[in-house]
Amino acid sequence: MEVGKESEPKAAAMRKALLITNCIILSIGNCAGPLMMRLYFIHGGKRVWFSSWLETGAWPIILFPIACAYFHRSKTQPSSQNKLFFMTPHLFLAAAFIGILTGFDDYLYAYGVARLPVSTSSLIIASQLAFTAGFAFVLVKQKFTSYSINAVFLLTIGAGVLAMHTSGDRPANETNREYVMGFLMTVGASALYGFILPLVELTYKKSKQEISYALVMEIQMVMCLFATGVCTIGMLVNNDFKVISREAREYELGETNYYVIVICSAIIWQCFFLGAIGVIFCASSLLSGIIIAVLLPVTEILAVIFYNESFHAEKGVALALSLWGFLSYFYGEIKDFKKNKPPLQTEMASVSDRQESV
């Protein structure tokens, strides 16, 4: 009994540390990813499919932590039980399907970033929380409170307010039609990724094998592999491979900086995807969506500082509504945690009393 009592707190502490680590990784990718992508476009980059490819093209990086986990297990487990990959064919197919959806989502998002300022696209992406919440309710039976419903409502209204000012911050040399298409494509990316996050959680729940963090990394790798495959096909059709070297030579910041931006962008986006599914593993798809959305003000501020983007009244109202929605959600989570905590403590105390009496 003592061993069980000691292992449970250790497991909880380990899971909490893993959650915090994934939150940090997700934060880096979520804030820096859009800025790096926009940097590519504003200084002469024009290949949307190539930019989409960069979001998942660095998937081989995941092989390194998978290999490290394998060698670590080899020291603690018999060689007959230790394998480099644990994924079953069923789980592989599920991850491949999600990866294909992710590939199309990458294109929608890259198209939006190519046409919209980062501050605008980030505010639109905040509506993803509403889609995540809705799909989480349908797919994984996510429970809602009045606070979470209020948060979803406010975020949706915020995106609607932003839509009222669709041309006020339109970049130079861009038609109104291109700007509106960028707006709609970003909304589409928000909706599709809002579906992908609960779908990943559903895959975890329906899996016929135990989901470990090593397996989560395998799922991430397969998802990114197939997403990269979709974007590679798009690049071939669009002849992107033929013009990358010319685009690098003509890039405003220089050829060397072009490749530095491309490589850094690919690595940073891996942080985003790994962090997102890691948070789902440790908590839920809704929390992953919340973290993505709650970093909105950081991305907003960085875009205004580094790219001198305008920040008109509609963006201010949308940002205020978004922050209000975030606070509403977290307040509800804190209340729910406090309400559920006393019974847990009481139960543990009763167990302890029974053990002492024995």
C-alpha cells in the first residue's frame, strides 16, 4: 500500500511537469511560428505551398527524442519488450488521416498569413476555440459550464467584430478580393484545426493500446509525415521546387537569411505541433485550444512591435472580448477545481484512517 501511495504522487508530479513542458513548447511555436511565416512573405516570399510545407517538413526531428526514449527504455526493460516504434496499424491509419487533414489546414493557414497582417490573422485564429469546443462536445463528450459557454460566445463575437473592418489594415499592393480571401481562408484554417484537436483526443481514447508520451511522439511524426506529403504534392503541382533557388537569390534580406528563416520556421512549427498534441495527451483538446488562444495578446504585441502593424479600434474591441472570454473560462476552471478538490481530500483521508485502523 505504501508503494502505491508513493507512486501516485510521483506519477501526478511527472504528468504535471510534462504538461508544463508541453505548454512551454506550444507557446514558443504558437507565438514565433506566425511571425516567422509572415517574415518570409513580407520580404519577398510568395510560395504558399512551400510555406505550408515548412509547417510540418521538419518531422524527422521527432526521430531524435524517439531514439532517446528507446535507448532509455533499453536500460530499464528487457530487450524482448523494448521496441523503437509501438504504433499499431490501426493507430497508424488514424494518424495518417489526421495528417492529411493537417496538410490542407497548413495551406489554408499559410494562405491567410500571406494576405493578412499577423495581428489580424491571430485574432481570427482565436475563433478556433469556439470550433474546438463544439467539436470536443460532439466527438469526446467534453463537459461545458456557463463560463466555458460564455468564453466561446465572446470569442465568436470578437471574430465577428473584426470581420466588420476587413480592409482597414489591408497591406499595400493587395486587392480587396485577395484580402477577403485571406480572411476566409484563415477562418477555414481555424475551423479545420478546431476539428483536428478533438479528433486527436478521440484517437487517444479509441486506441486499443496504452498511450504513452513516446507513442504521442510517434503519432506526431506520422501526422507531420502525411501532412508534408500533401504539401509536397501541392508544391509539385505549383512548380515551387523549380523557383525556390531563384526566390532565395532575389529575397530582400539576402540568400543566406532566406535559408535561415526557412530552417528556423520549420523547427519552430514542430514545437507548435508537438506541444499541441502533448497538451492533449496530458489534459484535453479544449485546454490545448485555450492555450493557443490565450497567447493571442503576445502574438499581437510582437507583430505590432516588429512589423509596425496597425492596431485600429476593431482590433482593440476584438482583443478585449477575447481576453474577457479567456478570463471567463479560467475562472470557471478554477471554481470547478476548488469544488472537486474537497471530496478528493476527504476520500484520501478516509482511506488513510482505514489503513491506520487496520
